[in-house]
Amino acid sequence: MQHILLMITILTCLSTAGMAQKKKGTQKINPIPVAFDSAKWRAEYYIQDRDTAYADPRVGLKKLMGGNKRFTEGKSLRPRQDSLALHGTEGGQKPFAIIVGCSDSRVPNEIIFDQGVGDLFIVRTAGQVMAQASYGSIEFATLALGSKLIVVLGHQKCGAVDAAVKRPDNPPGHIVTLINAIKPAAEKSKFMAGDRLENAIRQNVIEQVNELRDLDPVLAKKYQSGEILIVGAVYNLHSGNVEFLPDTLTNLPEKKN
């Protein structure tokens, strides 16, 4: 009888240990070494609520910068990226930023800025070239949805800009429209020191930022009054870093009361 009781005790201990080990193995490990709620961490990665970012484009800009910093350092929070967040937007949307970006599949906007469902209104074409439909989409997000921050986002090794630099003979179909739209930036890059393609990519973003800032009747007025901000950035495919171009961050208009 004692042998039977001993055997039961041993089996019970082994079973309990196995369950504990299994539970331990499935526990999620927090990738963030510093407490999320610490003031230092929140300041360093500019953790800001959506409502404040939606109301003030200057806060929204910092929110994007902080999100990209988290992404490049492997500390992404991946906020509001589950089915619950998706269902929660069924009644409407209030994206705090409009991203005018390239269609390139290597530039996933919500991931590189560490934002979630409903945060970004994205308009994408190759080389982020804009036409009437793009203008209308941006104006819709500004007027109907209340988005106040517009970011023109180019990226390293952009094929559309590369085509404008190389100017191939007889490009097929409507690809020539992309080349023609980027041609002014490609021409200016001839006279710049450094890598011509990278210079053309940056210049193309700057040209497009200026294009939107001068776009009547909606964007120009709102930009000049400081109600909206329009800035430019370039995404690095290798590092994951988004560089907001200094040329587009200087002399920004102050909001008028």
C-alpha cells in the first residue's frame, strides 16, 4: 500500500511540474525592457493619445516620429491592430494623418509608423505621383474626416523615380505619365552632389510637398492659415528609418486663432 501511495505522489508531482513547465513555455515575453507607463519611456517614444494627435498636427507629427523610432528599435507596440479595433471603426473614422505615399509593397505604412487601424488615411501611387483623384482623396480626408497632417512619403530605391532618371525609350502604356510627373525632380538632381537617384527621390518629395501647399482651393488656404501641416519624408528600406526632410520642416506656418 505504501508503494502505491508513493507512486501516486511521484506521478502527481511530475504532472504538476510538466503543467508548470508548459505554462512557462507559452508565456509571452515583453519585448520592452522599460516599463511602458514610465514617464521617461513615454517621453522618449512620444506616446500620445489619438485625440490630441488628431486635434493638433504638430502633435501628430511627433506621434509618427515616435512610432517610427519604436519600429526601428524593435519596440513596436502594434496598437489597435486586432479584430476588435477593426470592428470598432465600423461607425466612422478619424485618421490623424494623411500619408501620400508610393505604391511600393515594401513600404507598409501602419507598420513603419507603429500605428493602428483608423490612424492613417493613405493615398498611394507609384512614385507618389498625384493627379485629380489623388487631390480629391486628400481634400476629402481634410474636409470630411478632419485630418490635419499630410505627409508625402518617398522611399529609398524607388523604381518610378529611377525610371524618370534613366528615361527609357518608349515606356509601355501609361507609365510615361509617371516619368513625366517626376521629370522635374530628376532634372534638378543632375546638378547635385552625391547619388543621383537618392537626390532625385528627395527632390521629388520636396516638389510634391510644394505642390500640395499651393493646391487651391482647399489645401493652400488651410496650410497658409496653419490649420494643416504638409511635410515630406523618405523611408529607408534597409534601416526602416523615416527621415523627415529638413527642407519641409522649416518655416512652418503657425496656427492662427
